[in-house]
Amino acid sequence: MPIEGFRHPAPETLESWEERLVRLFGTLRRGDVLVVASIHALGRDISEETRTVAELERRGVVVKVLSHEGRHLFDAGR
């Protein structure tokens, strides 16, 4: 299910990126699977994307990325 108001980029939101991440972390629970169309949805740069994925995995959330070239989802943390 979509997470309300969590899209990238989302210029119409008044939340900072950090506020959006706090809300994202508060929405997801251990054992949830987060599917994103692009890893870039999880950060403004590669460093932030990596930190976000690591934090989600630390919280027990599985992150999957859609592959438009393939038939499968890929683990973001691998």
C-alpha cells in the first residue's frame, strides 16, 4: 500500500527530508517489506540512500527495488 504523501521528489510538501524519513520509519514495522521503484526514492544522494536502507534493515524492514529490466525485485541492502 502506498505510504501517504511519501513520493520522491515531492516539492509540494512542507516537510524536510528528515521529517519525512521519521514519518516513514514510524509507519513501517519489523517484518514489513518496502518496495520502491528506484533506490533514489530513499535519499537525496548515494550516501543518504545507503544510510536510509541500513536504518530500515536495522529496524527489520526489508527493502526491495523494482527492476524494470528484469522480472524480479532486488534486495536494496545487497
